Amino acid sequence: MTASRTPSHPRTPTPKVWLLAARPKTLPAAAAPVVVGTAMAWEAGAFHLVAALCALLGALFIQVGTNYANDYHDFIKGADTADRKGPTRVTQSGLVSPEATRRATVIAFTLAVAAGTYLMIRGGWPIIVIGVLSILSGVLYTAGRYALAYLGLADLFVLVFFGPVAVAGTYYVQAVGDAAALDLLPVVTVAGLGPGLLATAILLVNNIRDVEEDRVANKRTLIVRLGRSFGVRLYALCIATAAIVPVVLWWQTREHALSMLAATVLPLALPIARQLRDERDATRLNPLLGATARLLLLWSVLFSIGWIL
């Protein structure tokens, strides 16, 4: 099945091809929670440069590994075809052999473990659990009979692991050993809902665009199960709730009022949501992925600056 769609001897992939496979527009979803967790650690007097850098590298390598694994397994399962409307998938297009993509996946996750080794030593078993579950979720996103993306569970895992888990984990590895700073962990966890919801919104754009192809491939995403209109409404709800998160935190703490600047992503998201609702040409939804990723990055930067100030 795969041999008929892939050249027998693809050329040696260039760095540009591997960068394409890494899907750089999705990387803000990995970096944003680290930025937020680090900013909150800074404000609490618990900032730790080495831990912050290792957390960032680990998060980026897990995201890249997940993207490579997705590229490989969707091709193997027949979900990626020549009719694909989204950005080029390197395995399906024949730019990279399936075996090379599989090896690259292993390398990316190995680098994530290498980056996280210091964090596991510093943070102990909670960080070990987070690291193992994060990589396992990245692999099982599209791998296996019960792949998360094929069961409609990917949205929940993106919300949790790109949100509260990533933000709280980043904060914890910097604040560990500081009892006063660790008292803020519940507040930090709530803050993680912001990036988590916006990362989920990115996934919703992807799945709304691919709904017809996913239905044919029996990839039972949340959009395939509940419909396109539901996906558009859920996208709007994710953005609106992310905008409310800093308001809730201000009400809870009566501090860090400037962090509410992050709520300004809401009006910026309105034209994106309207286009997502009205546009039926799937290829014209691709720019909305990058636009939503920029909303995520903007939310994280504004929230972080506001929290510190």
C-alpha cells in the first residue's frame, strides 16, 4: 500500500525537508507554556536559567518527535493521500522514506530525553512521570490501534499536556526546593489553561480542514464525530475561555492586573473564527493554523510580561 505512493529510492533528505516535517508553525504550542511557567517562576523569585532552557529544549524536541511520528503513522494508516489539503507531509509526498521518518522520530524523542535528564534529576519523580507521559502521548497520538487522534481524544490530551502540565512542570523544576514558591503551584496550574486552550484551538483548525479526508480514512477526530459546526463553536469557546483565564487569576489573587492584557487576543481572533466558520475551501484554511499559533504566542508573551510587571 505504501510502496505505491512512495519512490523506491527517495533522495537523501535535506535539512530544509526535515524542517518542513517538523512543522515549525506548531512549535509555538510547545514553547508558549515554557515561557509562561518561566515568567511565573521569575516573579516568584525562583527563576533557574539551566532548568528553563532544558524545559524549552525538551518541549520542542517532544513536539518535533510528535510531528515526525504523526507524519509516519498517518502515512502508514492511509490517512495521508495525494488529496491532502494541508501542508506537505514528507513521507506521503516521497521526500523521505517511511523508515527514515521513523528513525527521525526516535532521534527527536531521544534528544528530548537528553534535554530532560537534568530536569528529572533536579525535579525527581514528578518530572519523570511528566516526561514519560508526554513522550508516550506524542507516540500514541497517531500510533497503534487506539491512537488518540483516531479516537477523538487528541483534543483533551493537547489541552492537558500543552497547558497545565507543561506550565506547572516548567515552574516546578525551577521552584523545587523553595517551599514559598511551590505554594503558588495551584495558581500556576490554572494559568496553564490559557496556552492549553489555544493549543487545542490550533488542533481544531487542523481537524476542521481535514474533516473529509479523516472521515474517509476512519480517523474519528472530534470534528468527524460531532461535526464541523461543533468544531467552529468549540474553537470560539477555547479562545474566549483563554481570554478569561487571566481575569480569573486576577480575581483570585488580586495581583498581576497587567496580565489581563492577554485577553486582547479575543478581538484579534474574531476574523479568524469568522473565516473558519464561513470558508469551505479547505486549502484556504491553512493560514489560520499560523494565525492561531500567533495568538497563542501573543497570549503567552502578554500574560508573562504582565505577570512579571
